[in-house]
Amino acid sequence: MGLSFWRWKSTTSTHTEIRKVNFLIHPGFIGDMRFFKREEGDERLGAARTMFAKYKARAESLGPDEVLVAFSHHCKSELRALLRSEDAYSRLMTDDWKELRDILGKRLVVMSFDQDIFDDESEKPNNPKNTVCLVKRIMLARGLHIHDKAQVFAFGETFGTCVADAAMALNLAGQFRKNTHIIAALCDVGIFGGMDSSELHEFIKNEAWRWTGVRFDCTLD
């Protein structure tokens, strides 16, 4: 199937105004055993399943004026390998990606790790090749136009590091007029390998000031 699996071709000549953008950061990272102890495998695979169930529920709740932009921690060659592999993690990832694609169709964009959202130089707001500009061009080719006053949300893995850093970087690169809301309930807070839920409010109190253009939503239920 190759990378065509991750793309959507549209022939529409009309545009839908997008008023809510959801950034999904590094889905499946907590289950990727390249980065963790082998003995944690079963628990981490279960955690990854739990997280994808949250992402699926979020996708199902999105209206026609909302999109989901997923930033994988896999590069393009690794995404191809996921489609060919038969191990439990690869099957989980591929099946869950298919579900998200089936739910959202052209309103799902998957960006590989080759697009470095953490690179300060390439992600400058005035760089027409930064990640958000690229996402907007992809959306426009699909007949979707991101409104300049769109609400922006971020969630995924892991809370307090990649999610917060990505939310800030994307908010800056996209020059969004509103703060990006990080949804703790859709992050790995209280999930195996993630931040303990009892630490959340202390983290917000002592650490949240580090991220500009970001607002933390601490509601977990």
C-alpha cells in the first residue's frame, strides 16, 4: 500500500470552512518498545490501546467543520514498515489508523516525523514551508480551508513534554489568534507510563508558565 495509505485525494472545487483544528501528537508512542523496557511490553501495549480508544472517541465527536492533524513519531519509512509488519504493536497501529481514516476521511491528515515540528528555524512563523503552512496547503487541496480564527486543541503523548512543546510550536508557526488548548483527558495522564493524575495540578501550578500560546485544560473526566 505504501504511503498512499496515509493520503487522501480530493477532486472537489468547493471549500469547507474549518473552525476547529485538533492536533494529535505522537499517537502510539507509549507502546513503542524501541524506547522502553522489554518487560513493560504488555502494559504499554494496553496503554496504547487505551489511548487510541480516546482518539477514536474524539474523532467520532468531531463535526464537519473540524479536522484532526496527527503527528506521528514515525518517519515515512517506518510508517511503510508498520503496514507490512505483523507484530502486535504494528497491527494495533495500522488497525487504529484505519479506523481514524474511516471515521474522518479527508478530515484526517497524518504527518510523519520527517516534518520536524520542534525545529526552531524551519518552524518560524514567516517561513512558508513551516508545518502549519504545509497542513493548510494539504487541507486546501482537499477542499478544506482553516479559518483564521479557528479554535485549536492539542492532545496525545506525552503530556508535559512532546504535547506541550508541539502545541506551543504549532501555535507560533500557525500564528493562531487563540491559545491552543491542551486537553489533559486526551493525553497519557493517569495511563501506564504517563504522568500520574495526582501530579497534574502541581505540574500546572509550577510548570505551565513555560509554554506560551498554550492553555491547559486539566479536567480528566
